[in-house]
Amino acid sequence: MNHTRKFLSVFTLAALLALTFITPAYAFDGRGGDKVVIESGEVVNDDVYVGAQEFVLDGTVNGDLIVFAQTVTINGKVDGDVMAAAQTVAVYGQVTGSIRMAGSILQVGEKASIGGDIVGAGYSLEGKQGSTVGQDLVFAGGQILLAGDVGRNMQVATGAFELQGNVGGDVNAEVGEADQGRAGPPPDLFMPHSNLQAPRVKPGLTIDPSAKIEGNLHYTQAKDLSIPAGVVSGKVTRSAPSSDRTAPREETSGEKIAKWGLNFVRTSITLILIGLLLLWLFPSFVRGLSENLQAKPLPSLGWGAVAWAAFFVVVMLIIVITAIAGLLFGVLTLGQLTGTVIWLGILSVFGLVVGFVLVTTFVAKVVFGAALGKWIFTQANSPLAEHRYWPMIVGVLITVAVIALLSFPLFPGFFGWLLNFAIVLFGLGALWLWGRERMVKKPVVAP
């Protein structure tokens, strides 16, 4: 099995693991419930699909085992392959095939025997002394401690790797630097309680003098490490870590001016096209907003600031309410309602964010431009003041031009940003006032 396919399996498992934290896992065709146990002495002569909070295998499965749960414990025997996604996955028994597993804490016990490969993704993978992997071991995640034996090759990409056991082939390790320190606290500090604890592995690559690598060792580090003598039978090679932090080339003044001019043209065309579309589809809406802005410029600015702050408050409220409702329904074991509430919350936040971006990026500037253009034509006593499109076109061009001039690359761009933000607040405030007027019922005048 080549490395590419194995790492694709790692990412697939990681995606499946993410789903287990969003909604409770459900069985495809097999066993489900809060706790599923295949008792000692029970033999299942078929593939087993399980979705549960907790799964324990003490018996025998003559087939493949596919599990999605919070905790998975395999004490018995699986005469086939295992695919498991959970917070913790512990294998203490025998698996004649291969294991694909993803989770926060992964552990292979002292008496565990895996006939094929292990492909894992998660925070921590530990192979206890006495455990055996018949073929390859591939892992991507936070840390790995291997005290057991691997029959063939190892391929790891992790921040911390400690080898105490034996590897029958090559070891290819892309490991974090030894002096970089820990990335943060282990997930068992803030995730639901688990009896399975992750070991503490020192950052970087650590090879115990008792370990043995029958093939070659290739590792990625900034400097050579001291490898104990006699541990590696083949060659030891080091690669410097690839750095994506290449310094960008400094643009010349001409390039900055050309980019500035192109951005001015692009922004003007975009806003004018969107403004024409809005005036064609919703003329009363755009006219009402521009009239509000003309009649109440200062209230529009003030209410725009309120609307700007209100957006973030509403988003936070939706997130908090969704989290509380999801936890409440989860405690009440109403799994379907939990998933529905979470998805509704996600969709609500997504819709609000998209709408806010569209309004602040395009609509607010179109409305401000329409109001500005009409004011200019009115001051000039031009009949174009009542035209459907020309006030917006002229106002948008002037607005974009002023912002562009204040953002000229050879000058500080703070004033351009400040003007752009003020225009956004004017547009938001006009929208707020327009919506408030539509929501307030007009009093009924008696005949």
C-alpha cells in the first residue's frame, strides 16, 4: 500500500471523526444505542456496523467492523478489517486485517495483535510494549509513542515522536522541532472524561537506545540529531523542513500605481453593475434607502454603528443558543433534535454573514452613491436628479474615486479606510431606518 493512499485514508478518517462531534453517530446496518457490547463468547459471522456512544467488543466478529462512537474498546477478535472513528479508540485484542482509526486518543495495548496495517489520525497514538503490527504503520497527528513492534515500515507526520520498539523496515518521520515546545494542552483536559489517558511525549524525535530500525531512517529536522549507535541498520538521512515563509518581493511604485488603478476600475464597474441590477429589480427599495440617507444623514450614521455592533451580538447569541440547545437535547438523548438545532444554527450564522458581507461590500456603497448623485444633481438644478439610473452611476463613481484618492499607494491609506467605513455605516443606518419604518404600524385615522 503506497504512502499516498494511506495518507488519503488518514484524511478520510479525520473527516469522519469530525462528523462524530457534530451529531451522534447512527448505525448503517447493524447495532446502535447508547452502549453496544458484543459479549465474550458471542460470535458474529458477518460484517458489523455500529453507531453508539460506547462500543465494547469482548466477543468475535468474523468480518469487518465499522464503528462510529465516543469510545471504542476492542478486547476480542476481529477476523477482518476495522474502521473506527471516536474520541478514544483502544485495541487490546486481535485484528487479523488492517485498522483505520481516527480519534483524540488512540491506543494499541500490550497484547494487541494487528495482522495488517494501522492508519491513524488524531492527537495521540500509543503502541504499548508487546503490541505487534504485521505490516505498515501510518500516523498523522499531534504525537506518537511506539514501544511495540511494526513488521514493515513507518510513516509519521507529527509534532512529537518517540520510538522505543522495533521496526522491521524503513522509518520516514516528519517531526516538529525539539525546541518548539508543546502546541497546547492535551485534548483530554477539555473534552468529555475518558479513562484512556494520552502519554506525554517530548516534542521532536526521540529514539531510545533499546529501539531497533532494520531499514533506513529518514527524518525532517532543522539540525542533525544524535541517533543512538546500533539502532539503525540502514542509512540515516535528514531533510531540512520546508519553509513557506518566503519573503514577498517588494513591489515597485509603478506596480503599486498600476494595481491601484486596476482596482479603481474594477470596483467602479462592479458597484455600477450591482446598482443597475438593484434599481431594475427593486427600485422602490433603493430609492427608499437613498431618501432616508438624504433626509437623515446623521441618524443614519449613528444607527449604522448600532447595526454594525448588533450584527456581531446576534451572531454570538445564535452560536450560544445553538450550543446550549444542542447540549440540552444531547442530555435528553434527543439525537435528531440535536442535529437539527445545530444545522439550523450553522445555516442561520452562514446566512447572516453572507447577507452582512453583501450589504457592507456592495449595497451600502450603492445606496450612498445614489443619495450623493441625487444631491449633486439637485444642487445643480438638473432634471437628471429624478432619473432612475444616472444619480447612482455618478454618485458611485465619485465615491469610489474619493476613496481611491485617499488610498493612493504613495500616501498613507488610513483616511481611505476611514471614509470607506463611514460610507458602510451610512448605508447600514439607512437600511436600519428603512426596516424600522416598515415594521412600525401606521396609526389608523378615523374617517
